[in-house]
Amino acid sequence: MVNPEEFKEKIKEIVSQQYNIEFLGSNFDQIVNFLTETKAEKIYQWISKVIERETQPIFIGSKKQYKEWALNQLLVFRHPFSIGKTEYRILFVKVKDSIYIEFHLGDHKYYDKVRKDLNLKKTSY
Amino acid sequence: MIIYNPENIIKERIPEANDLLSQIKAKYCFITGSFLYKEKYKDIDIFIITRSKKKIKTSNKKAKITIIDFNDLHSLFYHSISKSCISKDILPKKPLKITISDYWNVINEAVPVLLNQKNKYHKDIRFLILYTEYFKTGNILDAFQLNKKIKEFKNYKEILKYIKKQVPEIIKEKMKKSYTKKFFYTQAGFYKDLIGYNAQRFLYNLTHLITQNG
């Protein structure tokens, strides 16, 4: 069982930037609570790989606005994992050549919602 | 109970599917996927078309319920999953609405996912193959056919080769030359800034192949 606040702090520590990352997701804390230390460690390792540019981003070639950014200014990194039989996804959003802004964690339904917001998905399917 | 395209469905599964569907309080519900055509299966994929926001459950622990909105009946996904299935009632049908731009979005997302997942790609390339085969042949693959097609690839490199071969040919055939150049030159411009990443380098080169081919 992982403490959600410690989990967020650890991620902030790895990213090491002035800008405050937003941690978002339906049942974020509950999902983190379900994580084992090993699974949390895998997520930290994945974040390190994102920072080292070893993980491939999804790029959206659209000028549409997402909050205060144009979508084509953003890179989205996706990490799927399971706890028991339930599948979860992390979407880590970065401004190109700049800061990390959002860390989304949720189930399939939440993932679909964020993908729609980010224009990665037009319909539900 | 209605059985759509029963050719590959295991007959012994039909009564169990019927039992499961009768437990669901919704008119439009159906079962598709590995439960219908594989001896060994992990989940029973049940799809329910409803406007209701109520959580629907069944007693079967393997049942995996997905809700489909009526607005999504135009999608290639719905046309594919409902092509071969066992349904409680006659399923609503709406004409397929699909564009090359939707297809490019699928490719744009599939390539980085494929390069990250490497050979654990089976779940993540379903849309890529479904769209490509549709545009290539005009045929909508059902769950069984899609699974069979995915199994033909030995590794992720073969899928990258498939993308490189099929996508330029499809775009050449389906898109107007003037629009192809405009659209893919814009996309290439976006990818150019990101060619430090293998995925965007691949996509950048692909846009060049498309414009050269067009």
C-alpha cells in the first residue's frame, strides 16, 4: 500500500521542476493506495525513462486549445498497468521542450475522457 | 436471441451467452470476442447500448461490461464488434462514418505505443489493423478476423513494415492529391521538431513517403 501524498512527492522529486504538476484522476488516491511498492517503483522508473527521452510520446498535430496551451505544444506519455484484473492508465502531459503539467491516473473510463479532452479520440470508440 | 455471423462461434457457448444476456436489464446488449470463438478465454465481453447511467452488473465474474453510447453506433469499432456476436435483440444499425483524418489519428497514436510496448502490442494495435484493413479492402473485420490478422505478425517490426507499405497506398487511393500534400506537409512540420524521438521520426518519414507517393 502506497501513500498518495508520498507518491506525488516522489514524482515531483524525480521531475524536479519549479512548476507544480497537477495530479488528476477519478479515485486517484484510492488507486495509489492499491499499489504495491514494486508497482510504484515501476511507475517511478517509467517517469525517469520519460525524462531521459527513452519513452515515445504521443503528439497531437492540432492547433486546438487545451487549457492555456495549444494541443500541438503538448506531448502525452502513456503508461498502462494492471492491479489484479483491473486495468489502469497513466497519462503524463508535458509542454514540448518545457515543463510537465499534468499527471493523470485512472481507469479505462477516465482514460477515455482525458483522451477526448486531448483530442486523441473523437468518439468514445 | 439473435446470432450474427455464427461461422466461427463455438456452438456450446451459445446457451451460456443466452443465460448471461437474459440477466441484463437492457434491450440492446450483446456478447462478442474470445468467449465466442476461443476454447480458452479470459473475459466475456458484453456490450450494452444504453443512455442509462446506472451501473449494470452480472453475477458472472468473467463478464466485462462496456457501455456504448447511441452516438457511437456510426463508429468502425461498433460495426466491427457487432458483426459477429450473440445479441439479446436485433441491434440498432447506423451507417459507418469514418474519415482518413480519423485514420491518421489512429496511426499517430499507434506508432509511439507500438515502439513503447515492443512485442507486447496485441491489445494496442487493434484499431490500427481494423482501420487499415477497412481502408485497404473495404471489409470490416469482426473480433475473430481481427485477432487472426494480428496473429499473422511475428513482431512489432513487421507491424511497422506493414504501416510503411499500406498507409501510403491507402492515402494515395483515398485522398485528393492537393489535400494530401497540404495535410501531410503540415503534419511533417509538426513532427520535424520531434525527430529526436523514434516515433515521431518514423511518422515524419511516413509523411514523406505519403507525399512522394501521392
